[in-house]
Amino acid sequence: MIDSFSDDITDYLIEPKRGGRPCPGEHHFVAAYLVPKLYEISGNIPDYINPDGTKGIIGDVVYYGDHQHQFGIEVKLETIRLTKNEFNEWIVNEDKNRWPHTFIGIGTEGIAISSWSSFRDAYICSVKDKDHSWGPQAIEAGYGPMKQVNVLRRYMNEGEYFPRGSTGPESLELEGKFLIKLDSELRT
């Protein structure tokens, strides 16, 4: 298990030790870091973990209850790249029942965590900042506008972004704050 998000960022994004091979990606973060932390907090194992391509499953980490979707977390690593379906359902569509509950974005400078609604507002603002006439409209193919997590953090609310710690004690302090925020997201 990875002790802190700062360790994950340092070991897998900043100082890769894989002989020039690519970063293992968000699925590695979810399996090696996030799911164990979620289990520590809630005592529950998610019903779905990274169900890419599974229709109707909303998020990368999903909990069901009473035979219905209860909670979903969407995780993005470095680049926020929303597929046509994700963009159309989660950005263009305004029906919150069809959105993930929580967004987690990992960048080289830190980690973002917020409600999907707050992430959506920040994402839209960041795209509009580059093109003032832009507004969310359904796309036919490809991806919605791509954003770097490191850039998006400027548009997020206070308490939704945690910088990577540079020392052991600082990393543990930030880890504690991140886990409090993660716990509060699970309880919404």
C-alpha cells in the first residue's frame, strides 16, 4: 500500500523507476492507493473498480446499495480527458443523477478532490477562460476539451486541492487533510 498521495505522485509521476516505461496510470492509483484508503475510512469494498466500458456504471470507483447506484468517484491522472459519452453526460447534461459524485485529479503538483458539481464548474470556467464564447455542447466524437489537473486547480475552491508534500512530515499532514476531505465526500 502507498502511504500518501505525495508518495504516489513522487514515485509514479515525478521520479519514475520503470526504465523509461510510461506511468502506470489512474487504474494503478485507484488499486494501490485509493481503494485501500476508502476501505480504511468506510470498511466497504467498492462494487466496481475501473469499470471502463461497462454501460451505466458512473465512475471509476462505484458503490451500490439496494440494487442501485449509490456513489461514484471519477479519477483522472494528469490530463482530464473526457470521452464523448463522459463529456456529454457529465458536463453537457445537467441531470446530477447521471454524474459521478466525486472528482479526484492527480497532477505532478498535487491532488484535487471535489464534488462533481464543483469540478464541473471549475472545468467549464477553465475552458471559458481560453475561449470566452465556449459553452458546453454535445460532441459527436472524440473528447471534450482537455485540461491538465495542475491547471484546473486554479479554478477550484479552497479546500479542494492539496499540494504534494516535499518532506515526510509535510506529506503526512497533507495526507491527513486529504483523507478528511475524502471522508466528507463519502458522507454526502
